[in-house]
Amino acid sequence: MRKKSLQLHKLACVALTVAMVSCTDLKEQVIDEVLGSNNASPENALAAAYGQMGDATFVDHGNVFALQEYSTDEAFLPTRGSDWGDGGVWRALHEFTWGPDNGRVNEAWNALNAGIIKSLTAISTVNNKPDFTNKKLFLAEARAMLAFYTYHTLDLFGQAPYKDPYNPNAELEVKKADVAIDELIKEVETILPDLADLKEQNTHNGRFTKQAAYAMLADMYLNRAVLKNRYAATFNFLETAVDNQGTDMDKVISYTSKIIDDSRFHLESNYFENFSIKNNGRPELIFVVSQDVNIGRNSDNDFAYMSMERSQTPSPATRGTNASCITPEYYHTWDGNHDDPRYSRKYQYEDGTWFMNDGSDVSVPATSFVPNISPALLWFHFNRGFQEGQQYGPKKIGTTDFERTPDGRIKVFKLFCDKYAAQPVDYTPEIHFDNPAQAIFTQAQINQGVRVFKYEYDPGRGNSFSSVDIPLYRLGGIYCMRAEAYFRKGQTDLALGDMNKLRTSRTREKLYNEVPGKALTAINEQVLYNEIGFEMYWEMYRRKQMIRFGKFEAACTAKPVSQPFRRVFPIPQSAMDASDAFTQNDKY
């Protein structure tokens, strides 16, 4: 099992006055990030703000992902025998027993706060360079990144630190979600004219463009009612918008439509291309964390690595770690929909061989190699999507080769657990804990839980790094937002149309004649809820969705019925001890 500790700086989460040095950027240069300094270059300061997204924040399973997904039915990380105990820190997120001392809560808070201070630094640095050619564009992007990190902090913690970047003597402020959400909306709307359109002014989807702003504004308006009244029994999604022009849902529809109607974007027929190693610049991706396997500090393989068993080996030098899975409750929302193209997809090798993963495989060709590795390493391609039942794959010979057939093909075997050789790797939808209230498996139970192979495993640099860009906003999610807004306005026919656009645009693999997904004939709240879950699983979307739909407090596997105060996480005790600027959230 891999344990990762994020080496963050003494953070602005406490004081926002500490000088910081970082090498997070597009060029990997060490930069001076002292707030207001004239020594840092605008390019490097802005690159550092972007770089923080990939410095664990949105790519490590123990960071924002942990809070947004492990607290839901879509993902959880139980203790598996001797692995993943870690003092109960992972279980606590799913059992709803976390407190201000939880390490995952602390990591996410620190990482988001690092993003806030790097964005403030970028604003100050750009502003202090009067002759800078790209000043207007870079300042808009820096302000957008500040809004982005602040929004996520407000969503998860209900409050966020701020310091006026134009005033070196400014005092620390604490923004509260119920007021700050409107301020953020106004801020992003204000900078819209100064942002570039995607692919113009040398921009790409790893930079904050007008289209990223439209997506974020739709996201903020969709969740505005929750942030304004966090503990409410019901939410007023039809509140008058910030500019008094229509309602929140009207704004969601307006901003999402700007993207849906934009010829730069279209839905992928192969859903899993959005999460592949070669997804850079794909037509569905609006705003991403740009990853490069060759820049280790801003690269992470977690979203693929965490679900694979240790005996599942994409190359002789890599493996999984047998950790995360989904709950039976989420699994059963897919009942009757296993033929949906988003559920799973089998891999076909160049000679036409399909990896069936059903016991019928004997071998696959030894013709696929890990890119840019010397000496060459074979690459075994596991199927994508949900993996259930007995698993099959190659066996390693040391760290350089797989077992071969006499004619040189890669042998395929029934797999057994790496740490418990008598236990088959059999991923079961149903989960049984000896104590139903605790997510703890004995060693003999460790392979329970359907696994998620949504993101392609990148074997290019060990287990830890990846070139898969992590989508933060993509077109599929935009359709989900608009469908929900239509539904909340009572326009169910339009909501149905958007959901069917997603369903029928995705197609299955050639093995199934590339048949498209089946259209729905009707929609209601539960159908809409399930459909959003089909499209957006493991994309750090589920927690917000569950809260909006009133599902977050419901009992789930190893989770009791919970109280509304759990809709936000506590301010870490370390931050409370270091500063009196923060007020602890209710009941923590």
C-alpha cells in the first residue's frame, strides 16, 4: 500500500502572510511567491496558481476527491485486512465520523488554501508589472483561479480565507459561503470580457477561459441555494439571480447553453476517451488539470491505481493497490443499464483480440508497449468502467516481462490476491462486513466491492504518475447541469432531451456493433438523479449532487442516517489553534 503525505508550506489558511517558494508551474521553475513581490514573473506566478490543481489538490484520491466522493455512495475506501487502516481516517469519511483532526480534511483544506494564496500572489504579481503585455488576460485568469479555489473551499468548509492582493497591509478576512457565493458570481461575471476564448491567445483547456467561466458560473448558480442556506430542509432553487435577471436555474440554462451551442465542443461517442492517456485537448473537455507523466510533481495516477488489485499489472513494473470501490447502493442504480456504454468497455488489441475478462481469454498479443520506456516494457490493457466478478490478467516475471505462450503472446490467468494467495480476485457487488457499522474487511474478505476503472492506468512511470488530464468541467457534466435546471423549472421534456442526448451519443465498442445507448421514455426526479450518477461518477461531483437532491443524510453501507451539519466539513483543528479568525462550523 502506498501512503502519501502532502508536503505543504506553512499556509495562508492560518495567516496568508507567509512567504512561499514553489516549483509548481508549466516550466517547473523555482519562483518567488512573496505576496506583492516585484521579483516574481507574472508567467511563473500564474503558472503556480494553476500548478496547485495538480499538486495533489484535484488529482490525489486523499484530497478534494476524498471529501467529495468517499463521503458518498459512489466511492469508499474500507480497511482491507492489514491495509488501509491508517487510524480509521479513510473509514471515517464514509462512516460519517470525521472531526477537525481528520487528516484527509486537513489535507484538502491546506491544498485549497495553497491555491488561494498562489492565486492572490499571481494577482498581486501581475498587477505590479505595469508594462506587461498580457496583463489584462493574466490578471483575469489569476482572479478566476482565486474564485475557483475559493468556491471549492466554501463548498466543502463553508468559509474561506482572503486577503486583498492590491493592499500589502491588508488584514486577513474570512469569507462565509452564504454571502460570498454572490460575491464570487459577480466577480467571475466581471472578468468574463477579459478572459480568452478557448484556443485563442495561446490558451488551452488547462487554462481558465471564457468557457471555463461559463461552466463555473453554471456550477455556482446550480449550488447557490445550498451555499446560501446550508442546513435547510429544502432549497429554493428558483431564487432570483444575483443580477435580478431571471432565477438561478435560468442562469444555469443560459451559461450551459453557451457551451452546448459552441462548436468547439462535442460529446465523445466513446465515453472513456474523456479519461484516457491521450485525452489532451479532447473535444468534450472544457477545463482540466493538465498532467504529464514526465513532470512527477504535477502528476498523479490515483484515480486509476486505487481500484486495481495488487495482482492486476498493466506492465511488469506496475500494479494496483486494492483500495477503493463503490457501494451496493450505487451499484444497484445501474440495474437494467449494464448495456449502457458508460458502464464498461472491453479492450481490443491490434490483431483483433478482445480482452473479455470472463475466463475465455487464453492469451493476448505481445504487441503493445509502454511509451517512452527503455528497455521496452509490455503493456497489458485492462477493460474500462466497472469491474465485477472474477478477474483475469497476466503474471509478471520479475519487473521486466510477463509470462508468455510458446509463440510469444502474453498468457492470461485467473487472478488471485497478491497478499492472500488462496483468495481469488472476485469483485462482488454485495458487501458484507462482520460489523455492519464499520467498513473493515478481514483478510479473507478483501476483494469485495465492484471496482472503477474509469480513468486509464498510465504505466509510463511506475504506479504514481500519469498523463491523463483530469476533467474538472466537461460537456457531459454541462448537459447534466442544464437537465437538472430544466427539471427544477418544471420543463421535464427539455430535461429528458438533454439526458437522452447523453445516452444516445455514447456508443458501445465494435464487439457490440457500436450500438448507441438507449433513450429514456420518461423522466422523474429519481431517474434524473440516477442518470447524473451514470454520467459523472468519480468526478468529484457526487456530494454536491446528493445534497441538492436530499440524499446525503440517507443511510448507506457502513453509514448511518446522518445530520445536516455533515453537509460541510470542520475547519481543521490546526487552523483553529493557529488563528482566531475562523469560527468552527456548527456541531464540530
